Amino acid sequence: MTYSNINTLFEALQQTTIRNRLFAHINDKKITYGQLQEEMEKLWSIFQKNGLRKGDKVILSTNDDYYTTLFFLAFLRYGIITVFIDPNVPPKRSIAIIEKTGANVFVMDEELFVTRLIDANSTAFYLKIQAATQKKGKLFDRLLKNKKETPAADELVFPAIMGTTIADSHAIDTIEDEDVAYILFTSGTTSDPRGVMISHSNLFAHLHTLKKVYALNENDHLLNILMLYHADGIIQGPLLTAFNQATWIRPFRFDLSNIGDLFNSIYKYRITHFITVPTVLSFMNKFHEGYEDSFQTENFEFIISVASKLELKLWQDFEQKFQTQVVNVYGLTETVAGSLFCGINALPRKVGTVGVPVDCEAKIIKENGEIALANETGVLWLKGAHIFKGYLDNQIDTEAVLVNGWLNTGDIAIKDEDGFFYITGREKNTINTGGINIYPEQVTEMINTHPKIAESICLGLPDENFQEKLVSVIVIRPDEQLEKNDLIDFLRPLLEQSQMPKNFYFFDNLPKGLSGKIKVNAVKELIESTHNTSTQSGTAISNMIIIEAAAEAFGMDKNQIKMSDNSHSLEGWDSMAHLVFITILEDRLKVRFSTAEMMNMNTLTSVEQIINEKLKAVKI
Amino acid sequence: MSLLIIVLIVCIPLLFLAWLLPEKWQMFPIAISTAVFLGFVSPASLVILTTSSLITYYILNTHGSKTAATMVAVVLVSSILLIFKLQSELNFNITKNKILPLGISYYSFRQIHYAMETYKRKLPAHSILEYYCYLFFLPTILIGPINLFQPFVKDLRKRRWNSVLFSQGLERILYGMVKINVIGNYLLTYKLNLFCTENAASQVWLTTYLQVFKFTANAYVQFAGYSDVAVGLSILFGFKIIENFNFPFLAKNIADFWKRWHISLSSWCREYVFFPFLSITRNARISIIISMIVLGIWHEISIRYLLWGILHALAINIWHRYESTALHKKLSKYPVFQNVTGVIVTLNFVMLSFVLISENSLSQSFNLLQTLLFLKR
Amino acid sequence: MYNLLTKVMAKNYANILMFLWYLFLLFLVFRYSFIDSGRFKYLGY
């Protein structure tokens, strides 16, 4: 049951046995394959009526997760090229992208037409998506509202238009392998955005690979709550699900306050595969109390970590704490989603690596242009059927990264004797924060437009939860004053949420090389010197103290005790030993614990947390 | 027994509602029927539970100072419990009819648990409806266990139909009923009693010993049986609640025993009595005595339960003292011997301690003890 | 117990045995349900 292209995939989904199956559970909405088909066919009839045809480029931009999915699948099916623009992309960049693609067809949220200065009358075709804000039970309101806001007769408003449309499945064009499936803008500058073009053959080659490595079938339930305007969200979410006739679960969007629900959803929705990013894993690892058994269900298979580097410590901690398996995937937007895989049962496994290439070739090229031997550092190149076609209308950039079918990933890697790849650094100038790639030049470009700023640079610093964070280092023009909050207000309309620097540092001047270029590493040192960097080593020390005290109090060997232990897992941790444990800690750390603190110290990690807070308080 | 049967019967239609209604309505029938059930069986209890939980919820979730709010809530709930316990004791002496509001011992401790966890800031964000679902949960309203709020809310949010779990629940209820009826009522209460009365004249010591064993074993089997039914019923509704017993008669020492016997109560006392007192007094021995006294008089406010609690506290302290002696370390080299003697000594100690509470008066208890310890012929 | 049985015999037989076992226990429960130990003091209700 594998499909070589979109034509055969959707023909198979027509079967009556599949039509009743659940395709997706998005927020509170449940959509069967039959409903999906019907709505796609309605869209087809709308497209036909309005002269939309194969090869047209459409700007897709909506906050509604189901509509994003529906339109993307429909466009795929009918050969229309989706150009994804995250609805949160600031107007300036969106307008540049729209200009770059030359697209004249728009499917966007209503308000985006205003902010992006689209004159509906000058477009070839458009659909305005109206947010369904009416709540149930407010029937009266809804009736009144509908009367007032009836759109002009010829206005195409979605989803209202679906009610009057009849499904049509005739005269569908056959999609060729080399047709472009979608375009995702990932890099480049704001004024010159760079769009990654993925063809149908790229896409389907990779769907096959993913199906194979994850061993997916129609009974699987994929939990993916990643953003749909990134490849890992849209491809490894709805599309991979439809490809396997499985079920996609997206009960909510990720938010720190619903970590508990995230754990609960594994059991509740019978999840088999959980596709996520290391940042989410890091938060789950932190707020684990009472949820340690969440992955021990009869259905769950493994976690798939994508989009950014999965640190060895997090990987090990997570697997040990939750007694589950984490699979690490390495890939780029240019490779559809993945390329190298580590930790899947059928494949050899080495924690801390990105594993081995599947259905593709990988090589490491040293600085001198030679192929690296084992344990030699160089740039990682990939070749395979899933490597993208090129950047949209950008021959120069395409040729720079695509050489004889080999893609320059821009990542620095090492291959060990056993053939496992390690990603050790980056040649390209990007920052990966919580699985999202940020191009610091884009941010610097925007910050420099501020009239009071003489020069600035954005760079990435390591971060415990987000792997990296973006910070901005700024030199203000002489005799000028600039408040941080004013700067943030200035930047908000110019930057995406994730592009906003987490910290701003103001200096009188920046270290520069002979050519006048700002020296990034020297700037990093400058920042470090302003910080109190003792916290990192402080944690390590308190861990040792905790384990030593525990070993002494519970009459055990230090090696028998792990930070993940609690009062139930350690035989010797009874009420009497608890007092001994606490007094040892109090003696060594010269602190005194309060009642609430003592009552909370029932796991070693909570002890660590309490001590860290206590020591922090003492310092201040 | 009859109350348990009523609960079981009420649960049958409830189960259909709890799984067939739209998801957000599934819990309300349980809470509402619990209230109705309480209203019929013990109206006083319904009034107390409704008002005290409303007040404590309001104080704990609106008051700025969590410490003060917790103090008020704990004092309020425990004074209500104390007043009714004391009054029921008075009535007991006069009319021989206990009118303690149904389930008050259990839900008061649940409310205190909720207050203390608020103080520790360990509660997830939740609504008052979830709090009421927790307190008005039919399977545990009668005889515990004192289940915890966090796991309850977790299950409330993740529960879904699971046929494997459901059949486990049914099996649990059946085993619970077997424990209560067959082992407890028939074998121990009826058969063993028969044997004892027949041989009472000829075998004084043996029959006395067996009577004591009967009481202890029956206490375990009955209570574990009721707990099985409660756990099983909870599972049927999609909730996994705390286990109350873990083979207590296999305990290797008295501290171990209290990790296996009435676990929900003993861990409650450890969390909310022992640790707070430990942090104040920094003296584990005194803290153990205080928490065992609370544990004892939770059952009933009386001299015998007070003595019973103190006796267990002393035993635990002696055990901890012994644990650090050279003799204990030496014996650790022979684990089989150590474990077997440990189990025998612990069980017999527990049986002796139960003599204190099995008889109607302390003088009867002392009589029995004299016989058992060969002090009287 | 079911797990133990399935190790010794085929699943079908184990199912039947389990069913009989439950029936037997149910019978016992009803057989002795007439004996009432009354309200049991230790239970604290």
C-alpha cells in the first residue's frame, strides 16, 4: 500500500473502507477521510470555476490549522503550487515574498489582505478565510451577525462558500513527477527572500522513506503539534498521515501551560508516534512530576525528534526517565524533512548522533576539498531523490549549494568508524532556537533601520531549553538615548515572534577585524564577561552534593543513585533517613529548609530544584 | 455490606452515562449521584461536604497568602472532623448508635491533602468542578482510600474507553467481594469462630490466639476487600487510584508494615503530619509519635486508639534504633533467617497491638493480653 | 493468573478456565452473602 504520486494516493483514499476512517483530530474538530475528500472536491469545483489551474502559484496563509491542511492537500492534488507564508510573518517580508513569487492567487485570512496591502480586485483569484469566532450557544448573536455582515455577492469568503458549492471530481489533471509541489521560504534576507522548491518526486520519494523508517501503517496515530508553516509540521503531520491512511492528532498548539495535557494525550488519543522538537522534550523533561509513566501505553512506539540538535544529555535523561525511545532525525527544508535517522529499531543506534543516511548518500568534505575519513571534520553533503529542485528564481544560490546532485547542507559533521554521523557545528550563519531556524542577518537588517542605532549584530548563544537563543548587540549613535522597550516596540511589526532577540546588549563599540567586519567570537566573549557564568558549574556541584548526601543518608553506594530517583525508587529512603538526608544537605550547603521545602523534597530532582532556588536567593 | 451493594447498584447506570455521554458531560452524573446518595444515607454528611469544600476552595484559590489560607482551611476542616468524631463518641456511649456523617474521615483528609498541596504549590491549574468531581466520587466515598487530587485530575483529563482496563476493574471487584464474603465473613468470622467456641474450654491459649488472629486477619481481609471494590469501581470509570494494601502480613519489620497497610492513610500522615513536625522539631522520634497518634485517633477518638498509635510509634522507633546496631548488620548476612523472623515478629506484634482495639474495653484487652503472654492461666 | 495459564496451555483453554474460575467465585460470593459481619469498626465509617 504505497503510492508513487499524489494521483494514486488520492485514488486509493476514495475507497469506501477508508472514507469512514478518522483522518485528523484538530482542536475539537474530527475530520474523516470522506469529509476531507468531499471538501477537496468542492474546492476543485471552486478552482475550476475561477480559472485556477495546474502550475499556478497560490499564497497560503491562515491561522486555522485545518484550513491550512485542507488547502495544501487540495493544491497538491490538483497540481497547484502552494507558497507557504506563516500568517505571523511581518508584512514587510510577506510583501517581499509575494513579489518574489509573482503569485497572483491568494488564500489568506481576511485581515492579512489588509496588512499585506493586497487589492483583491487586482488578483487573479482570492479566497478570504473568515475566522470562526462564534461560540456555540450564541445562536442569536450569530443570526444577527450573519445578517449584518453578509459579504458582497461576488465576494469569495471561505468557509461560507463551501455551503453553496457542489463537489466535483472531474477533469483532474495528472500530476507529473517534476511538477513543483510547494515552496517554503526559509532563508535569504528580508528584501531578497529565498524559496525552497520541492517537486512531487522529491516529496513522494521522501514520504516513502519516512514510512519505511518509522514503520507506519493505517492504525497509527501521529501526534504532531508543530507549526504547520514549517516542513516538520506540514509534511510530517497531515501529509505523512494521509500517505499512510493513518490518523493525525493535533488537540492543541504547544504552550507551556499545557505540558500536562501533552503527556495525557499520549494515552487519551492512543498515540503511536509523537513528532516533536528537542525544546518540547526539554520542557517535558523538566515538568515531569507525576507523568513519568505517560509513554507506558499499549500503543506508543517512539518519539521522533526533529528540527534541531538533540543534546546527548537530554536524550539519555528523557529515555531513562520515561522509559521510552527517542528517535533523532536530521534534515533540512531542502531535503523535504529528514535524511539521517538514529534510534529506530531496524537501524543501528548510537545515542548522541544523527545516525545514518537512509535512501540517500552522505559525504563529508574537508576544507581542502577532499573527502573526510572517519573522525575527520568537514561539511556534510547529501544526495538523493528527495533533494530539492532549487531556489525559486535564484540560479546563483541554487548553484552554490547544489553541485552535481549533491546538496551542501552547511552543517559541519564527523563520521565515526561505525558510520554514524555527528553534527558538530555550522558553516552557514543560522541560529536554531527551539527547532526554528533564524537567520541573524534578517534580524540585524531590521534592527539597523532604527535611526538611533549606529550598528548592531545578532548572534546565537547557547540556551538550556531552546538549544540556542538569539541576542542582539547594539551600538547606539553618539548623543542618542534608546530604551530597550522602545526598541522592542519598534521591532515588533518588523520581526516574527521567534526572530525577536531574547536579550539586548548595548556597548559603546564592537570588536572588529582589519576589514572592518564585526568579530562574532570577540563579541560573544564580551557578552560573557558581563555575565555571572557560575550558574552552570553551580548546578553540577549541587548534583554531586545531593548524590553524596543521599548515598550517606540512605546507606547506599554513590553509583547506585541516579538524579531521577525518588522516595519510592530508593529502598533506604524512609522517613527516618529523610531527616538525615536533609540535615546533611543543610550542613554542607549552609542553608535551612522551610517546612514547605522539606515537604517537597521527595525526588532528587525536586531537591536539586529547591537547592538551586535557595542558593540563587542567597546570592541576591 | 448493604451500603456497598447500594453503591454497586447505583454504579451500573452511571457507568453507561460515564462512557456514552458527550465527553464534557461524562463526569457530572457521578458527582450528582454521589450527592444524591449522600443526601439519602447521611444528609448531614452532604451538607458538611458541600459547604466545607466550597469554603476551602474559595479561601485557597482567592486568598493572597497561601500559608494563611492553608492554615484556615486545615483548621476549619479538622475542627469539623474533630467535633463530629467527639460527638459520635459521646453518642456511642449513650445510644450504642454511631452517627458519624458518612465518609467524613476520608473526605476531610482529602480536603486537607488538597489544602496542603495548594500550600506546596503542587496542584495543576483546575476548576472548582474538577475539585467537586474529586470529592464527590462515588467509588471512594464510603471507605476510601484517601485518593490524591493530582492523579485524579490527570485521569480525569486523559481517561478514555479501555476494554482491558475495564475487565481488570470487574475482576478487582469480584476478588474484593470474595475477600469480604468468602474469606472474611465465612471462613474467618463464621468457621474460625465456630472452631474457637467449640474448643474454648480445652485449648484456652490456642483459641485466644486464634481469636486475635481472626480479628487481625478479618480486619485486613475486610478492609482490603472494600478497597479492592473501590479501586475496581474507579477503574471501571477510568480512574486508577492509590492502592491501599500491599501484602501487609509479609512486612519484614514494623516500618515496612506501615508502607503496606492502609497505605493511603499512612502516606497521608507521613506527608502532612510527620514532615511538617519534622521540619519544626528536627526530631524524628517525636515526629513519628505525633504522626502515629494522629493515625490512631483518626479511626476514633479514644484512649485505646491513642495507646494503639503510641505503641506502634514506639515499635517503629525501636526498630530504627535496632536497625543501626551491630547485631542487625551481622544478621543481614543471613537474609532468609532475618526475613522469616522479621515477618513472624512483625505479624505477631501487629496482632497483639490489635488486641487493644478489638475488645470493648481496655480491661478486657488487658485480660486477653495476659492470657496470650502466659501471665494468667 | 491468566498469563500463567497461557504459558501452560492454549489461549482458548485458558479463556474457558478463567471464565469457570470467575463463575466459581461469583457462586461463592452469593453462597455466603447471608453472613453479615455488620459495620466493621476498623473501617472508620
